[in-house]
Amino acid sequence: MSDTPRLALPLIMAAQAQKHVTHNEALVRLDALVHLYILDRDLSDPPAGPADGDTYLVAAGASGEWAGADGQIAFSLDGLWTFHDPFAGLVGFVANEGAIIAYTASGWQDFSALLSLQNLPHVGVNTTASDSQRLSVKSDEVVLSHDDVTPGTGSMVTTLNKAAAGNDAGHAFKVGWSTRALAGLFGDEDYAVKVSADGASYRTALSVDRASGEVRFPSGAAWARERLSANRTYHVDAGAGSDGNDGLAPGSAFATIQKAVNTVSRLDLGGYVATIAIADGSYAENVVLKSVLGGAVVVTGNEVDPGNVLIAPAAGTAIAASNITAEAYYLRGLRIVGGGITCALYNNSTKVIIRNLDFGAIAAGGSNRHIYLDGFGMLDTDGNYSISGSAGAHWFADGRSVIRVVGRTITITGAPDFSNRFAMATAFGYIWCNSNTFAGSATGSRYFSTGRSYIVTGGAGAAYLPGDAAGAILLDGRYD
């Protein structure tokens, strides 16, 4: 063997003369091939005036001094070219491309094409990856684009897959590593966007039903109503609540009834019932009922002892339904009382149904009423109630409004006085009050009907209604 098997370095033979020639030839070959530095691999003609040590990978179709050297390594020394055949495993750096290449059985290959990037345990870009964060990147931008190199289909889809419905698949958006928003499938299979003020507790801002595609806004929206998919209860507690809470549990109750009413008014009830559950306590507020879409609202206090839930504003109307639309408001288990109140319950536009209310004393004066309806207001009952204090009138139906209290027991305590009338109907107002039981007594005139209004007692007689003075009928009013 005269040459080494891989680099083809000439061997010095035994008793060889001029050994230095063979030795120097081997050194030159080593200089050409070790740490191979190729200036260019695209030339088929030798460059002019090469410097000693310049190295090229001869391209196909070589000519001139490179003729017949296609694919060989051309090394310049002392104005001459020497040519070396590549061999498997030879690695070189192509300077004008900044590329590392390697010679294999298939020829020259870019080193990047030889690297296997499959089944890597971790990849960290500008940071350190871990077992739980197998891909970690620190960068100002991360760009994902469709494949215009292969080319691909023109599409670009990222996939997040979770094992089961109870797991999470989505994106977490953080500030200082504290989460402020989540988007994806978190804990179920409905797409949701959740937000957090502290990185610990979350509110669902948006959810999309996976079956129907229905979009909901559980925390409300300035431009859209959340549509209920089940009955819902909001809690109110004057002592322990806060209007900054969500009201959805006793421990996160609102402080005011008005906050609960306002919250319900922003919903689409979708045929379900919204209940406002009021804890025992005193509520010194004027409650303004609001329009409600798609269902009824139940406002309930303590039906066993209504006196434990006081609606006691300093002045004005305690509960008002003015120019609103709603399927119905149900008022239950409340006591309305206060020396500055001019009207306990006012309604001119919707249906209010009462049960287990107690009407206490309000401001003195004939124009002050417990129940005052006009316009297209309607009042009905779905149970008994009580009266424990005086007013100018208990029932006043004006302007085509309707009061219907039929077949109920109305318990009267403390002998209240009604300085105007117990029941008043004017301007086509109607009061249906037959078949009731009045347990207790009151003072004042019993009734007044005028202007084609009608008080219907079912023929119970002039002394049927509470009071100690006769009623009166004027201007086509009726009472019978």
C-alpha cells in the first residue's frame, strides 16, 4: 500500500530516497483537506490570480486548468492547482455561503439536511427548555407562515390538542408571569375567553357553546346581552355585600337591590327566570325596576317574616316601575315602610305580582298611596299579604290601569287610617277585589270611584272594604 486509505496521503517506503518529497506531499494534502475551507463551489473555470491555499470545489463542466476535475477539490499552491477527490465523512465550510457541507455516499450534502430534528427531548431558543416546557422561545416576534418553499397548500393551521374535556387547551396571556387572560378550551369543551385582575381569580368574558354556536357574555357586554340557558339567582345583602361583587352567590352578594335590578336588566332571560334574593336587613334605597327581555323577575326577601327585609327609603317612591317593559315582576317577602315615602309601589307600564308583602306606614296626606297604578300598569297577586300602617290610600287605580286582588286574605294590624280612601279608581281605572278576606280593621272612607272607573267586589256590599266611613261614586264611576 503506497497511500493511506482515506486521505490518500503518500507513504514513505522503506529505504526510499528523497523521503522529504513524499513527506512534504502528504503535508500539502493535509493542509488542503484538514479544516476544509472552500471559497466557492459554483465555479467551473479557475479564478485568475489565486493565492496560495485558495481552495474551491470544482463545479460540473470544468474547463481550462480545471478540465476533467468536476467534483474535485482544487487547491492552489505556487501558481499550480492540485486536485483531491472527496471521501465519505469529509466536512467543509463554504465561505461565500456560510454553509457547512459534508460528503456522503450520495455526494455533497448541506449539513443542515443531515441533522435529525425528530423526537428531540427539548428545544430552547435563546432560553432553556425543561421537561414541562419542552419548547421555550425568547424573542421579540415569532412568525409562522404558510409554506411557500416546498411549496405547501397555502394554508397555515396551528393545532392545540388536549386529552380530555376536563383538561386545558389554549393560550395564556401574562404580564410579569401573572395571567391576565385565557383563551381556548379550559376545563370543558366550550371555547371561552377569561380575564383576571390578579392571576388567581377569573371572570368569563365570552363563551361559545360547542353544539349550538351560541355566544354568551357571562360578565355582561356594553353592546350585547348575555342570554341565559338556565334560571339564575342574584343575591343582595346590605350588611355583607358589595356592588363590586358578581352577586351570584351569598358570599359574593351585591349590597343594593338596585345593583341586582340593573344587572338583570342587561340580560336576555331567554324564557328563564331571574331571581333577586334579598337577605334580611334594612335597605334605604328607592328601587327603580327596569325593562327586562325574555322572562320574568322574582324579587324575594323573607316570606316567613317580611318584616325582616325592610325597604325604607328616606323619601319618594319605594319601588317604581315607570315606562318599562317586562313579562312580570314578582315581589315577595318585603316590608315597605317609612315616614318620608309618598308611594310604596308605583306601576304605569308592566305587570307586578305581589305575595307576602307588608305595607307599613308611609307619609301622611291624602295623595300618598301604598299601591298606585296608572297608564297601562297592572297589579295582581299570587298569595296573601298584609297592611300594618297608614296611607292616604291603599289601592289607587288611575288612567286605565288594573288592580286585581281576588280570593286573598289581607291581614290588617294596628288599625291603620286611610285619610283619603282605602280603594280609589279614577279615569277608567279598574279594581277587581272580590272574594277577599280582610282580617283586621282600618279607619277612613272605604272607596271612591269616578270617571267611568270600576271597583268590582262581586256584590259584597258597601261595607265590604276596610274603613269606618262610607264610600262615594261620582261621574259614571261604578262600585258593585
